[in-house]
Amino acid sequence: MTKLLQTFVNSLALGSLYALTALGYTLVYGVLRFINFAHSDVFTVGAWASFTLATGAVGHAASSGVSGDKLYVLMGLWTAVAVGLTLFHHYRRGLPLEGVAKALGAGSVFLVGLLLWVRSNATPTLSVVPVMLLAMILCAMLGVTIEFLAYRPLRRAPRLNVLITAIGVSLFLQNVGQLKFVFGTQPQRMPALVEDRSLLEIAGVHIRLVDVLVVVLAAVLLFALEALVYRSKLGRAMRAVSFDERVASLMGIDVNRIITITFAIGSALAAAGGLLFALKYESIKQPADATWVLLGLKAFVAAVVGGIGNVRGAVAGALLISFVEVFGAAYLSPHMRDLYVFVILIAVLLFRPSGLFGKSVVEKV
Amino acid sequence: MTAALEARAISIAFGGLRAVDQFSLSVPPRALHGLIGPNGAGKTTVFNLLTGVYKPDTGDIRVHGQRLDGKKPSAIAKAGLARTFQNIRLFGELSVLDNVRTAAGVRARSGLWRSLVRTPLYLAEESAIVERSLDLLEVLGIAHRAGEQAKSLPYGDQRRLEIARALATEPKVLLLDEPVAGMNTQEKHEMRGLIESLRERFDVAILLIEHDMGLVMDICDHITVLDHGCTIASGLPDAIQRDPRVIEAYLGVPEEASEGGS
Amino acid sequence: MTDGEKKPAGQGPRGTLAGGNPRGVTVGDPTRPLAARVGAFRPNPLVAGVRSLYPIVIGLVIALLLQTLVAPMLGPFYAKLLLDIGIAIVLAGSLNIVNGFAGQFSIGHAGFMMVGGYASALVTYYGSIKLGWLAPNAYGVDVHGGFLGSGDMLFLFSCVFAGVVAALAGLVVGLPSLRLRGDYLAIVTLGFGEIVRVLVQQTSDVIEPAKAAGASWLTAAKHLGGPLGFTGTPTYVSPTPWLENAAGEQTGHAGIFFAYAIVSVLLVACYRLKSSSKGRELLAVRENEIAAEAMGINTARAKVVAFVTAAFFAGVGGALFAHEIGVTLNPKELGFQKSIDLVIMVVLGGMGSITGVVLAAAILTLLPELFREFAEYRMPVYALALIIVMIVRPQGLFGIKELWDLGFWRRYVIPVWRKIAGGWLIPKGEGDLPAAIAKRLSTERAGGELAKAKDSPSQGARRNGS
């Protein structure tokens, strides 16, 4: 019974972060009809960025020679790039995103200040939220940049070309992330931002604070996304673009802007997933390690299983995948956990390619 | 005499939409049968049903008596039913000759294995394939472009290439989907002569989808009119031209319900 | 049939069908079916046999020359490089069949390589033990016999076996692929590569020679080395032959010869595939699957054949790789990273171009070795190259064309070659015709010139029109 409950809690936590990442795949597929291979690497960057920010927040290097201050430099660089891009957009194409750039810049400054304050005081647990938000902002900017530089020029190109480009971007992120002046090739251990204490005890199982935090944070973000996509004007525009891009643009929706925002949101969610992963699992392998590819792949499988393009389906798929993986690992063989997920992928693609909640599209001959 | 192409009460529905409802058709050998109707009437869907792209929900399809519904498009093509496409579907990167070659190769006996080993049969068939392809290109007036990439061809030549490619499969029935769409009068005139002569020269029955009424009325032996998936009229061109239901489908009913004029 | 339009003088309807004037390339009656024409072209079987075999023979001779003359001249470092290039060509060339010819996006090709590699290692390692060819210290197995001796025969058999096993795997992957579109197919092939990797990692350590002699093949198949790799494979593929083993015997591991012999078989197969009408069907499937199906091409069969053929050669490549000197077959090394390396070679060389992929494989094997100090930057640079190529020149180096399709080659190189070697060894380019047809055309054209002179008006009009 204890094992069952423990496994259930684990799978819930893992499912939460799969859900966050899967949403990135599904949102981008919805508007662009293409699978962003590089999305799992945004997740990786999110995890690493969280690590670097966290070490900055707790004020010491978690292990060999990694300085948290390095990321503040990177952040400054990114903010400058992002602001520059938005200003460029504004002045070249008249997009009124100045306000967003200002907000992002101000928000980043505020959050950094908050982190420094936390660093000078106690309770690192408080720093989880600012770290998460900063990582999200960072990865949102990364996602937007990728879209602008690598995918936008290929908007009209055959699908295959964009796919290859996405693989290229994925490789690029992985391997640049490994360079000495970025994240390095050493695996690291996430500093314990959250105290390792158990919150509840049910039937002999200690439900750790970390797990609860992961699930709660994920749930908050998911509800926020649900509200955005289904109850806001922006969300309506996003859904319109995903139904028919041409008609949406005829209705006055700025499709490029929607796509940019979609990438930003998807990447931010992946970053949140990365942070939660780092919080729960603590050991962070180097960026080009196969484990990240697998994680991203499983999140992708979750999106497909739920019906790619379908927001609620992505969450359902993520929970399903994580249940199968974690229960399989606990009760069958832990070595084959990847296999279980792939088997589900292949079964779904063969027998119900539109996923649990998706609808099939007929090609016009 | 068995009809070259016969469809009996074929239907298909997509979700809740009945795209084609109980469509029937009989085309004698060497006949030129027109299929017309307003946009969205389901004409191309009928073609897709006949060629096996979609499987009909009901009814059956026969070519020279051989039952073909439910088979794969490649099997249907091998049975003698060839088509061209409304939105031209050429093998763009390949040369003009290649486009016809690949289709002509369907009638060859040697397969991939013999191609790799280059048996005498393969070599003979390869030369025969090329010869036949060149003949077809010549007769359609595009042999001088044999080595060019298909996608670089001017529009009219691309349509001719599609026809050459379809003819390469030695069909008994040829389905032409809007073969003169987008052409000027001069080109249409040439194509008209070409299509008319196809049936005698190549011994094929032709089913033609077209919007150019002048052309259709001139060359077709028999016309079927489709609207919203249903056959609303079928008969000789003169009768069709005067049929009030056809006029209504295309032009609508005049406000003062007077005698329908043309 | 009037439309009131006056045709401008001199412009007749085009094509002979509408009654216009025949001109130019008249060869015959278009309605004659294929079966009726074949008889006229039957070649002499002996000539056909020679034509069929001579490229392979030339390939083997070149491989032998490379091994015996070129390799010693290059010295050990560059000879090893030559060997690596050969293996890379086999692997990338096989991927080209699936990605380039058939247009199916497969990014798990290293999985086939792994299947083949392990299958062949199974045969050579445990086979050597059962045949008693142990290393002097009995900790492993040794290569046995001279050049093309019994050891080499076992190795070659293991290569074929590897190819067949990998081809079966290709069938397993190819069949489901029929229902999947581009992106999903890529994911499934990726998944396949990962599944093979996981399964191999589950195997137990390799059995020591002493205990292995009595083990059954089934048991042996479960002991493939696990995560640490298949230690102890005999090195039949080394760049420098005529080594001497510990006992002073001369043992030949003519790696370069084997590799390039297989390269020549693969390249001939690819060329023949690409230039035959049947092989063009694959390209047709790549270009427009729906149209191909409508023209009678069995697209499902074509795709599966592409997968199986590609997998076969990848398996053989894996076998070569597994027995290479200094290589321990290892699941980590043959994972996603390797698949991507191969994909990059195919994409940069031009998907569907044999010469392009050969060139890319050679360059991309050479560069990392020459620029070893920058090993760290290899992948970022490759990745960037991939992105830039896709944006700026998506067809890669050659696109779907071959070297001999390029303008400058046809204008300068081929005429010179013709003077030297006549019509031999000139590969068929895009617009080229089989010899029998070309001959007939040239005689027709000669006769047709006179006819043309009488019917001149339509000529010029046609050339100017449309």
C-alpha cells in the first residue's frame, strides 16, 4: 500500500512536469502544424538556468566552480537582445510591443532584486518563485529568438526542411550549452531550495514538500494557461490561428504576433517544467546528455497521445504517460521505463494517430 | 457490350456531410462523357472514388466488367483507369521524360531486382519504356522539353505532361480533371482537338470534368450534371443545356418566376 | 468547331494528335503498348551479362588498389581515415536510399547499424570460439588465417548475416511507417533507435572464451556486453593488412578492401536504382505520393523496399564498424548522435544525390579528424551548418542531381572522356537516353531533317510559343 501511494505521488509529480513541457509542443503544433524538435532543449536550458539562478540565490556554488553570478550576466545579455528585438519589430513593422519589452525588462530587474534580497536573508524556499519566473522569462526569450531566426524564414518551405532545421536547432542548443563559457560539461546537483521535509504522512508514506510544491506550481500554471487559452481574447486569437491561419489573418489577427507569443508561452512553460524537474530530481546532467532528449521525447509522446494540438489532451496524455512509466518502473522493470513510453507511442500512432482527444485531418486530393 | 466504366450508386459521406449520394454512371468504350456541376458539387470526389483514393460507402465500380471498388489506387491504375489532377500533381523535380517513364514502367514485367542486376529483359524493357515515353511526349507536343525539370514547364505544357503521363499507363479509361483550366482560347482550342482525338487514337473512354461549357457541350457525347453530391441531370448536351434544373443549379432562379431562359 | 478565332499564320496546333506536323523526335506510334515494343530491343545475353558485372569488377579492382597501393603510401593515420571514410559512405549512402530516394524521413538509422553490428559480432566472436580460434592468452578471440582465408570468410559471412538481420529490422520499421506522415515517422524511427539501444543495454556481459564454447547460440545472443559494449570482437577490419600476429604468422585484415568492395556494391546498386524506371518510382513517391499511387506505383511496397534495402546496407556497415580496429561496439556510441551524424551527411550532400552524399560523407569524416583541437565545437558548427543550409540552400550540395548532371561536367569533362574511353563508364544523366534509343533517334533525325525543311512554319512558331 505504501509503495502504491508513493508511486502514485511520484507519477503525479512527473506527470506535472511532463504536462508543462507537452503543452509547449502542442501549442506550437496548433499554430504552426509542426513539431518543434528543439523544444526539449528549451526544457534543458530551463533546468540549467534554474540551477544557475538557484546557486545565485543561495549565494554559493553548489559544486565545482560554478558561479551564480554568471547567469546574471547572461540575463543582462538576453534582456538586451530581447528588448532589442522587440524594438526592432516595433520600428521596422510597427508592432506595439514596446510595453512588453519594458515590462519584461522591469520584471527581470525586480525579480533579480528579489533574489538578491532572498540571498541576503534566510529561507531559500522563498526564492523558488522568483527563480521560476526568471527562468521562464529567459526561456521565453530564447524560444522567441529561435522562432524568429530559424523557423520564420521557412514558413513557406516544405515540412521536411523545417523538421531538419528544428533538429539543427536542437543540436545547436544542446552542444552550445555544453561549452565552457555556458553551462559546461559537468553534471551538477541542484541546491536544495526547498527543505527536505515531509508535509503529510498518509498510510506510512511521507509526502514530501517538494512533491507537493511541484504539483501545486504546475497546477497553478496549467490553470493560468487554461484561462488564457479558453477565456481570453488572446486565447481566442490563438485558437483561431490554429484552426485556419489564412482566415484568421483576414479577420485582423496579427498571425506573426500570435506565433511569437505562442512560442514564448510554450518555452516559458518548458522552463517551469525544467525547474520543477531540477527541484524534484536534483541531479542535472550535462546538456548534451541523452537523458534530456528522452525527457523531451516523453513529453512529446504525451502531447501526441493526448492529441497533438489539443491543450487539455496534452495534460491528460502527460498524466497517462507518467503513470505508465512510473508504475511500470516500480512494478515491472526499472531499466525499461523508456521502453514502456515508446511502446505506447507506437501503439497510438498506429491505431489512433489523432490521439485520445484529437480529430483526424483529411488531406484534399 | 460492357461499358468501359460503370459506377452504380456510389456514395460517400465525410462525417455528417454527404459528399456524393447514389451516383451512377455508364461510359461506353471510346465515349467522351462530361461531368459538370457548380463548384463544390462533388465532381473531384467522384474521381477520387473512382480511382480508389476514397473507398465508397455504398455501390460498386467496374472497368470493362472488372470490379474495382475498395481496391488501392495503384491496383485500379493497373486495371486500366488513369487520371489527371485538378491541381497539377507532377513529379516536379524529375524531368519531363522521367514523369512519363515512371508511369510507363508500370506495364513492365521486370521489377526492382532485375533492374539492379540488369538482365537482358530489363535492358530491353527500359529501352521500350523510353521509346514509348518519347512517342507520347511527341504526340502531345512536349518532346522538345524531355530533359527539363517538370516544375519549370509553362502551365499549358504541364497539363499536357499530366495527360502524357496518364496515357503512359496504357489505360482503358481516362479521367481528366479540368484539363483546360487556366488556359487561353488558343490553348483551349488545341487541347479540344487533342482530347477529342485521344479516344479513337488510344482506344480509351474519357470522363471529363470541366467548367468551360463551350468545350463540354461541343465534344462530349453525354453529360452528367452534379449538384451537392447528387445527379440532377444526365443526357445529351442539347438536353442538358435546356434543362431547367441545371440552369437553376448554375445560375439560380430568376426573381420573377418566369420561363427559364438560357 | 468554330470559335471565330483566326489562328495567326504559321502557327499550327501542337502535337501530331491534333493534326499538326510531326517534327523533331519522331520515333513511332504512341499507342503501341509496351509489350509489343520489347522484342525490338533484346540485347545479346552475353553482352548484357558483361555490362551487368563490369562495374562491380571495376569496383573490386579499385578497392584492391586502394588497399595495396594507396593505403601504404598514406601512412597509418590517413589509411585509418580512408577506412573510416569508406564505412561512412556505406552508412550515409544507405540512409540516402530512404531519406533521399524515397523521401521518408528516418532519423534512427544508427539503430540498423547497431543491429547489424551486434549480429555480426555475435557470429564472429562466438563463432571463432566454437571453431577454436582463440587468442594465445585465451582471453579473447584472434583473427585467423590470411587474406580471404577462413577467418575472413567467417567475417564476410557475418557481414551478410548482419545485413539480413538488419533488413528484417528494416521490415519491422518499414511496415508501420506506411501509415505515418513525415514528422511522426521521424519520431518513430528515433524511437526505434532508442528501443534497440535500451534492449542492447539489457544484455549481460560477454561470455569468456573458456565458458563460451559450450554455450548455445540463444544464450550467446543474450550476452552481448550490455552497457559496456561488446568487448573482444576480432578486428578483421584494419587499414593496414599483412600484419603479423604474435605467432609470427602473416594475417591479413584487409579492412580497406572490404570496406570499399562494399562501397562499390552499394554505389552501383544506388546508381542502378536511381537511373532505372523502376527505381525512379521511388523518387516519384518522394515527389508526389498521391500522384505516384494514381499512376499504378505501389507506394507502400516502394517505401518498404527502400527501408529494407537501406537497413541491409546499414547492417553491413555496422558489421564493418564493429570489427574495426580500435572500436568496441557500444550502445551509447551508436545512439541518436550517430543517427544525426548520418542525417547531416545526407542533408548537406543533397538528399537523393549519390555523389553528393559520398562527398559529404568523406568531408564530414575528414574534417573532425583534421580539426581535432576544435572537437568541442564540432557539433555546434554542424548544427549551425544544418540550420543555415536549410534556410539558404535546402537542397544541399547537389540536390537531387548527380555530379554528371552539372553543367560544367557535361560541357567539359564528358567530351574529353568520350575521346579517351568512348561510351564506356559514362553514367546516365538526367536527360540521357538508353543507347538503343539514342541511336534510333539520330538516324530518324537525319531522315527527318529533309521532312522538316518542307514543314518549316510550325517549327519556329512552336519554339516561340507557350
